[in-house]
Amino acid sequence: MIERAGGSAVRIPAARMLIDGQWCDGIEGRLIAVHDPATEEKIAEVVAATAADVDRAVQAAHRAYESPSWQKMRPLDRGRLLERLALLIERDADDLARLETLDNGKPYGVSRNVDMKFAMDALRYYGGWSSKMAGEYIQLSPFFDDGGTYRAYTERRPVGVVGGITPWNFPLGQAVQKLAPAIAFGCTVVLKPSEEASLTTLRLGELILEAGFPEGTVNIVTGYGHEAGQALVDHPLVRKIAFTGSTLTGQKILAASARTMKRVTLELGGKSPTIVLADADLDQAIPGAANAIFPNSGQVCTAGSRLLVEASIFDEVTQGVARLAQDLKLGSGFDPLVQLGPLVSARQLDRVSALVAKGIEEGAEPLCGGARDAGRGYFYRPTVLSGGRPDMQIAHEEVFGPVVLAMPVQDPRDIKALANDTAYGLGASIWTRDINKAHLLAAQLDCGTVWINTHNVLDLAMPFGGTKLSGLGREFGTEVIHAYTEPRAVCMRLETSAFD
Ligand code: NDP
């Protein structure tokens, strides 16, 4: 147990892994220390899984996948497993949210009302899909006449064993986002959370056992990406990798997957623009632009990290966003008044600090923030940089921190080019009162999601993913069926003379 302010006692899961329905140690016994990002105190250890550990987990997932009982399980009953898990998360949501806050740093209110709610919703949303897999019935046109008539049908088959590799910004939500569709569509899973934030995924393992998931259907290995993650990607029995994380790691996974021709879905980085047109309702657009970047301390792949504002309202908008940023209270996620927690790790703090320092060196002017917070913990002050130019490094690299770069737009006809001037293509928001401008501009943006007069609204019913270096494939919505299943065509010949 770890004690935190406000009398919160947080139970820490043991440093073990879930393989074949059993909690077990790593073969080599190596452990990784886990730190509270708000205090830098060591709070736990997790196993550093080796390739041999990953092999055990994949073999278990493969046996579970091939087992007659899993193959024959009614789709509705797979959905019931997910519903039972949702009910257990609901029961333990306060505990799980405290653990997420301790491990990741985000404010408890966010862990409880965003992360836990998303996890429960995702289990229920995908649970519903389990019984809705359907194929097609197709009439064929053979180029020969053998006295028969040809028909075919397709059925959607689960891809098999899925490797789910997840990041640290929404740890429990991301784990559920990978396991729920896999189970719904009849796959089995090996999850590998980020070593920066594995604890709620391990607690999820306890609930998976309690919910009665058959042995081996969900396995959890912890450890380093280059070791455990890589072993999962290289394993020939893993048929698909579902990954969320950096573009660089996504590229490595894509290249490595070629060897075994794995299916991959990659949900990667972004440099999403928040576009404020001169006719926007600024009472909405200014808080909207702040909300696009600062929640979760900017560690959100769709964060609006480039603020493109028409020149006539540039000062009013940027100063308004800076005022809101300055008012945000930074501190321990266990303090109910805190709005921004720390960044997840010292490494992430160094990365954000270096990118902002380089931006300032290149001529950006901080209207607020621009530095880490004094004292212990990986805190970075919410930052608005004005005077942005497209040639700056910070205009192109994902910061993944509470930092927005503002750029004035002199001519509205330049907006499309400026917005699309990025290697990424995840999201964008447009703030305007003019419905014509909103839809015409939306059609010109090269990205997976465009929001109009809002930002960061993700919904399980709406497909989510990116173009360009932001990824491959889509999660959520009906699109997810294609990510976890493949069609199998069955072709038959009917004897036309059967009733002669
Ligand atoms: P990574 O992409 O390295 O980590 C994401 C996951 O991939 C983790 O579980 C990681 O394991 C694992 N991983 C790392 N290397 C490999 C590999 N070779 N094969 C298989 N799995 C691997 O992100 P970082 O934590 O390094 O963060 C760096 C940057 O990535 C951030 O600053 C941000 O810009 C971006 N990012 C984007 C996210 C998004 O939501 N799109 C989420 C997180 C980060 P482990 O962490 O244990 O090494």
C-alpha cells in the first residue's frame, strides 16, 4: 500500500505477469523500478520480460485460440465476458483510478471520469459487436459452363493471436482498447503495456481472472519495448500487432512485421492544428484552443499543438489562451484542486524541455510557461509560444507536453497549406461561425478526424486513426471489424440439373 494526500491508500499489484491464467515471475527474475512522477519516489517494480517470457505468453494465447472451447464459444458469451469485466471495473473504479493517478500522474478526477469511463464504455461497445459479425452471399459469374451454377459466401474469421502494445498516456483505456475488440471478434491476446505505466493493466489482469476469461485468452507481459515488445512483434505465432505509441516505434514495428506478414494497426503521433478563423465565437474558441492542448498535460496524440489564427484576432486569441494556461493549477493528481499533473517520466520532461528551448532559440516567444516547474516531480508549466514559423523544429516535431505553438495566418487562402504542412495527419479543429467555411476547409484537411467548433471528441462509434505518419488502419466504429478479422470465402457449385 502507498499512502497519498487526502488519506488515499493505493494498493500496488505484485511484480508478476499473467500467463495462461496464472500469475508468474519472469524467467530471469529481472525487475524494473516504477516511480511516482509527482514525487519521483519509487513505488513499485514490474517484471522485465525476456523473449522467453513472451514466448510462454504467446504459446498460451495460441493454445487458447486453437482450443475447441474457445472456437465454439458463442459470440454472445464472448460479449458477456467483456460485460462482466466492465462491471468489475465499475465496482473497483475508485481504486483503479487512484492507481492510475499514482503511476501516470494525471489528476484523480481525470482518471476516474475519463480513463475509467472510457474503459467501461469500450468493453460494452465492443461486447455488443461480438454477436454482429456477418459475411456476404455472392452470386458468381464463371467464365466456363460446366452445367453448374456457382455461389459463394464469406465469413469473417478472427485474425488469431493479437499482440497489443500500449503507451503510458491512457494506460488502462489503451489496454482495454486493444483487448476488447480482440476478444469480441474471437481472437486471443498478449498485452504489453509501457514500462512507464503498467500497474493498472496488471490490476486489470486480476479482474480478467475474476470475470472468468478462459485461461490464456488474455495474457499480460511487462517490460521494455526493445526487449518484450520487440519479441512480441517478432513472434511467428502472433498474427496481428495493435500498437499505439510513437511514429518511430510504429515504423520499426511495421518493418519487423514484414518478416511474418503480420497485420498491423498503428495509432501514432500527431501535430494537430487548431484553426481559429476571424469570424469565430472567441468565447468558445479561446477556451476550446486551451482545452485542445492542456488536458492530460498535453500527452494526447490528438492534442492541438499548433494554433493557427487569422492575423486580425491573433493577439486576442493567443493572449486569451495564455491567460487560461497561467490559471491552471499544477500539482499532485491527488489534490482535488489540481488541473494538470506531471509529465510521465524524467525522459519525457527532458524531451519537452529540449524542444521548447530549441523553439525559443529559433525565435518563438513564450507568452507563459516555457520552463519546468521548480521542485520535485516531472512538472512542466503550461506554455504558449507566439511568433511560430513553419521552419521551426517545434512546428513539426510532436512535443507531447502542455505546449502550443501559435502562428498567425495573414491570408485565409494559406490555411489549407499551413494546416497540412506536417508529416502527421491525425486531427484538426476549425473554429468558425460560417458553415460554408467549416465544411469546405474540413474537406481540404489531410487527417483522420476534423472537429468543428470542438476538439478531442473521441467516440467509440466514430472511426479513429491517422493519415501520413500518424498511422495505419482505424480503431473504433465499424472499421474495427476489419482490423481484427479477415474474410474467408467459401465457393460452392450447385448442380443445376438437381430437380430435372
Ligand atoms: P514508444 O512508442 O517507444 O512506446 C510505446 C509502446 O511501444 C511502449 O509499450 C513501448 O515499450 C513499446 N515499444 C518501444 N519500442 C518497441 C519496439 N522496438 N517494439 C515493440 N514495442 C516497442 O513511446 P515513448 O514512450 O518512447 O514516447 C516517446 C514519444 O512517443 C512521446 O514523446 C510522444 O511523442 C510519442 N507517444 C505517442 C503516443 C500516442 O498516443 N500516439 C503515446 C506515447 C508516446 P516501453 O515503453 O516499455 O519501452
